[in-house]
Amino acid sequence: MADTILSAAAKHPKPEDKSFKYGTAGFRMKANLLDSVVFRVGLVAALRSRKLSGQTIGVMITASHNPPEDNGVKLVDPMGDMLEASWEGYTTILANAPDAEVEGVYHKLETELNINPESPARVIYARDTRPSGPTLVTALVDGLKAARAEYTDYKLLTTPQLHYLTRCINTEGTPQSYGVVSEKGYYEKLGAAFARAIKGKKISGPVIVDCANGVGGPKLTELLKYLPKALEGGIDIKVVNNDVLRPESLNHECGADFVKTKQRAPPSSKAGPNDRCCSLDGDADRLIYYFTDPEHGFRLLDGDRIATLAASFIGDLSREAGLADELKIGVVQTAYANGASTKYIVNGLGLPVVCTPTGVKHLHHAAKNFDVGVYFEANGHGTVVFSPQALKAFNTKSPESPAQAGALETLRALTDLINQTVGDALSDMLLVETILAHKSWTPREWDLTYTDLPNRLVRVEVTDRYMYKTTDAERKLVEPAGLQEQIDGLVKKFKDGRSFARASGTEDALRVYAEAATRAEADDLASKVAALCKQY
Ligand code: G16
């Protein structure tokens, strides 16, 4: 007989004196603290599915860009979106209940949320390559069994693949069907869409992809089988940092987070001048491009650059397709977006920009207010979402010229190529490659579209990150009292200065961002603001 929730909870005891919070991307911490949390996430997944009449919920076990000894867990809603905000609170409550009270809290939530305990509960789950993954899966399964949920183990996947599968399952057999419910279905969808999107265009030279020694490596290697090869007018992808057998190498001196924060290529890189390079993160939901310019050295093409590239390309295609007046295109960024990128989008591309707090869930939500909503965090996490009206227009508009027909076909291909559930490094990379091929651009031309303001992001160890509270899309601190005024005073002394501090939602640290007219000033401003924050 299956364990009751009470007896199962006793096998996954909550560490004493530890409190948990569903943060920017679910729960994240040292893996050895997560067992009870993952068990209880299994219970929440079952409740959430029952609440939604048996629609399938996804659970991903990953700590993405964080170090190998960390792990994390997050929930995926039926359409592949992040968990609805109000449920983050319920998950936090269950994660913090004492072991003996877990069953009571579970049933209380069931009653309060009006959930029929006899409704079916269906859950799928996957994990990244961290060594702690299998043990945490055991805890999750114990939670799912105790809550009498049906479940399917998709084993190793990238985070965006799990989002894709969740949506596919819940839309299968409906007019909104998102794709075939299998990992192979994902590769086939991307491969076919990419072939359509680059038809008649030439991709110049190879792209070197740093896979952060994470799950993106084997998955990209698999995807290659479904992509048109360079010799057939397709793409030449060189996979590097694809060692998933040495767990300690995950995200170590490589990957998107390293490249973005250190503003340099992984030390292992053997790329030559002007070689087109990109880096994924540990679960392949972030993407950063870069190259070395013989004159100016390392050049970073981050999430802001991908957003501007995608927005300008889709904007141009919509105009060519005669749809510019019908479609509202907009870009969503966070406070980390380089000021120069925001200016370029508003003044250069003539598009509106919305700023939200950090966290894909916030950006995704805001992007849905546009017909074409392009959202990217500067760290390379993002995608494009299309409204039902946009999809309808691409599919029903009768072309008045061969050029219009071509633009419409490219737009349709993009809607299949882009993973609309969440930021997806593999899909985003194929999008960038498509756009560069259409524009006949090397990364150099891409880099020349605008000039970034020098910037610096620092990670500050503080005693209690939760005492730093923000407002205005995290651009201003309201607590500790008086700190923001001091930051403002410092910023005023720097030409083009801008700086903010916010608590990380994925690490035990405060993040300080600064930009200014010169590199030295940006560094100076960042270290001064960091020092100020540490005093509190
Ligand atoms: C996660 C979130 C991102 C966020 C990043 C850093 O990324 O999904 O939206 O930008 O954490 O967040 P924070 O500054 O709060 O630590 P990932 O790639 O680690 O899942």
C-alpha cells in the first residue's frame, strides 16, 4: 500500500531552522538541503493538476546557471508557462510546514482552493545533469505517489524541452496543438522550422557553441541530426564544453553566466578572431553570443542584442508582409538592460519598451500584451511570443507579391522555430543564425547597430539578502531606509551613471549593477555602490 502523506513526509524530513521561498526560478540552494522541498513540490504539482481538472503539470529539477553542488526545482503550468504567481505562495507554505503538519496543510489547501481530491492528477518531470538529480527525483516521486498522481519521467532534458512537452501534452488533439509529445518531436519541429526559415539564404562559416558542460551539450548533439547540414546549405555547429561526465565542470569557467558576468570568453576557448561563438547555461535556457574583434578585443552580444536583433527583423518582416498596421510589436526588458539598448529600441526601431522585475515569469506575462512580444533579460534568457491574432494574420493574409509571400512564409517558420513557452537557448540560437543569414551579417555588423554603455554586475555577499526590498521594477531600494538616497548621491557623480541593487532570487547574495560613460567609471561606480550596500 502507498505511504500516506504523513508517513512519506517523515522519510523526507525538513531541515530544522531552515526556511524556504519559491524565488525567481523556483527553489534553489545547496542540493543536500532540497530533499524535503522536492517531496513537497510533488504534492503541490498533484494539487495544481487536480485544480486544473487533470491538466498535466511539469516539474523541472535544475539549478541552471548555479554551481554543480546546488540544485533546484520549479513547476511548469499547463501551457508551458511558469507557475501562476498565487501558487508560489501555496508552495512556499507547504515547503515550510513541519513534517508532522504536511498532511494537514495539504488537505487545508485542498479545501481552501476547492480542489476535488477525486480529480485526476498528472505530472511530468525531468532533470539536468547534476549528480544530485536522481536522489531528488526519488523524493519527488514519493510526493507524487503519496498524492496519488500519475507521472511520467522524461529523465534528462533541457528546461525548455520540459516546457515544450508540458504544452504539447495539454494541447494534443486540439486546434492549438503545439507539437508531437516527445523529445524527438521537439527536434523535428525545430529542424523543419529552421530549414524553412533559412531557405534560399546562406549561413556564413561555423558557429562555436559552448554548452557549459551541461545538459544542452548532448541535446544539441541530438538536434544536429535534424538540422540541414552546412554542405546542403544548412548550418555548421561546433559543440564545445560538452563534458557531462565530470560534474564539477558544469558552468565552471564556461557557459552563458560566466561569459556575461566576466565579459570574456571561457578560458578554454580556442576561437580565432571574428569567429562566431555562443554560450548556453547549465539547463540551456540562456544564450549569449560573442566574438573577438582584432581591433577592439572581446565583444559581447547579450540578451539585449538578441532582443534588438529579433525585434528589428520581425518588425521588418511584418512591414514587408503588409501587416505593420495590424500588429503591435513591443520589447520587454528588466533593469539590467543596457541603457543604450533601450534607447536604440525606442529611437532607432521606434518600438515601445516595458520594464519588469527580474524573472522570466514577469517578462513573459508583459510580453503577452503585444501581438509580437519580444522579451529578453540581458543575461540571455528570453524568447518571442505571438498573439492568436498575429498567428492568424500570418496564416490567413493573402500575399500581393512574391516578396510578401516570402515574408509571410518566414514569419510562419519563425512561429514554429521560436519556443513560445519559455526562453530556449537552442531555439534562440537557430533564430539568431536565421536572422544573421537573412541580413548577410557577421557578428561585427550586429555589434555595430548601437554602442553599449560600459557596465559592471557584481555579486555582493551580505548577511541577510531579504532585508533589501525594491520598487519600480527593482530599480529603487525602499529598504534599508536611506540606502537608495546614498546610491543616488553616488550615481550623480558619474557621467551617464545608473546603478541599482537587488537581492538575487536564486543565490544567497545581493546583485549590484552599474553603468557609466567609461569602463573605469562603471567599475568604480559598481564597487562604490557594493561597498555602500555592505555597510547596512
Ligand atoms: C533564473 C531566472 C532568470 C533570472 C536568473 C537570475 O535564471 O529564470 O529570470 O534572471 O535566474 O536571477 P536572480 O538575479 O534573481 O538570481 P536561470 O537561468 O538560473 O534559471
